[in-house]
Amino acid sequence: MEQLLQEQKEAERQKEQSRRGKIIKESIYPLLVETTESVEDAKGFLQTAQLAVEQAFMNLKMKTLVTDLGIEEHMKNAPEAERYKKLFGAINMENVNVASDLLVSMGNIITNNERQRSKETKLSDLPIKFITYGDTGNS
């Protein structure tokens, strides 16, 4: 079963790679040949277009609320779905960009507090479990 799933994923990956290659070869390349003056012009044109796509996506992220994404529905069968539901409930009226920043910020706050605590804790006060060769760590 696992082998079959991996083969399906590989077939899908190859199909997607082929689809993208076709777009490049049959659409983008001919357009560049027709509309650009040089290799430098083509590269600059592509870079500007790529940045325009990224900026448009960033603008969309700024307008889209977490609640609009339907994450709760997507996560409803996930392990610990109730925890995720509560978390997304706390940020569901934020735009996607702010929500992502809030989650990253909370992770950074935890890390910074952990570092500070680590600096203040003496090694002798740290509960250390020693595991020796052959020990399962249960004792």
C-alpha cells in the first residue's frame, strides 16, 4: 500500500513537472522571444513579473482573513483538532499576514524565555536523566 502511494505521488510529481515544462516551452519562451530585445531584457522582464505575482499575493494575504481560509474545516479530523479550533478562533478575524506573524511571534517569545531561563538555571538545578548504553530511559 505504501509503495503504491509513493508511486502515485511520483507519477503526480512527474505529471506536474511535465505540465510546467510545457507551459515554459510553448507559452513563456515564445513570448519572451517575441517581446524582448536581449537575454538581459528577458531576465529583467521575468524578474519584474515574478515580483508582481509575489506582491499581488502579499496584497491578497493582507485582505484575506483567517476565517476566510476555512482552516477549521480542513483541520477538523486532525489529531488535537479542538486545540487548533481554539487557536484559530483567537486569530480568525486577523488577516493572514498578521495571523502568521502573531504565531511566529509567540514562538519567538517562548524561545526567548526559554533562553533566558536556561541562562539563569544552574546545571545542578536541572533535572537530568542519564541514559546509559542499553538503557531504555524508563528508569
